[in-house]
Amino acid sequence: MKDKCVLITGATKGIGWALTQRLSDMGCHVVGIARNTTDVDFPGYLYACDLADAGRTEEVLREIREKFPVDAVVNNVGLVSPQPLGEIDLATLYNVLDLNVRVAVQVTQAFIESMKVRRAGRIVNVVSRSIHGALDRTAYSAAKSALVGCTRTWALELAEYGVTANAVAPGPIETEMFRLFFNTSKLRLQDVFYYRMQLTY
């Protein structure tokens, strides 16, 4: 991966930030897109964009495409918004599906043609253990399951071009988003372990 150009969405927080640092340490040229870019010592090229805005997203992607030969895309950005069945409002459902699925499709499509021409490229979609079901996660589980379907479809479509598509489904990780939705200001490692056991079938 050394000297490869990797685009990461949601690149300044949580998993995206950890990936940014790791890939930079490996010698990759990291291009990040994030809503939060204030006071971030980013080890690469960082673009401010609210990915919920499809029009602005397209503008940023066009600018990146003109400047960088993107070799790999990591679709990391996501939105949870937990709601139990019976209390799910459609606006929230649409927002979760939009940020988790539409963004991944839009970002990947911006660079897939150049990857196909080079006959090389990597697409990594960050999904979740919630694809197997989780409390209050109807929208999130549906969105991440849809992204798994996209991943499998892209892998079939792109194999002949030497481009791979994979999904990574991490369990609970103590990120800012995790602490927010699990009210874990006093989170302990054993609490994370306990929650992981709850998700194991």
C-alpha cells in the first residue's frame, strides 16, 4: 500500500481517524473528507464537506478526482440514530439510509472508472455487526445490510477489472459515536465485552 492514494470518508473521527493515521504511517497518501475539519492535524489532504449534501459532495469529489489518482476508497462515514420499532420516523430512516448507502455509492462511482482503466483498485465498505440485528437499530441495520449487498454486487461486477470490493463489519468500538449512543461516559472494557456477547448468536 505504500505510496498509494487512499480516500477515506468520515476521516477525522473514530474508525476513520484511526485508519487515516495507520495508512499514513504505512506511507499512503491519504485524502480525507469530513464535516469536522477544525483543529485537525491531518496527515494528508483534508476536504471539508457535509456528505449529507449530495450536491456539495459531488463538487468535492470532482475536485479530488482532478487532483489525485485515487487507488482505494474507504466508505467509512455513517449515521446510527437509534429508534425502537413503533417510534421510527421516516425522516430519520431516510437520513440513515442516505448517509450510509447513497454516500458510498456516490463516492465509489466518482473513482471507479479510473480504477477500471488502470485495472487496479480497492473498495472497502465499513459496515457493522448490526447487520445481524441489534436493539433499536432498524434503520442502521437496514442501511448496513444494503451496503453489504452493494459490496457483493460490486465485487462481481469489478472482478474482471482487477478491482476488489470488501466489507468490514466491526463489533462495538469505543468511539465518540459509541459513547454518545450508549451513554458510556464511564465505559469499561468489560462493558464492551458484555455487549459483544449480547450480539453473538
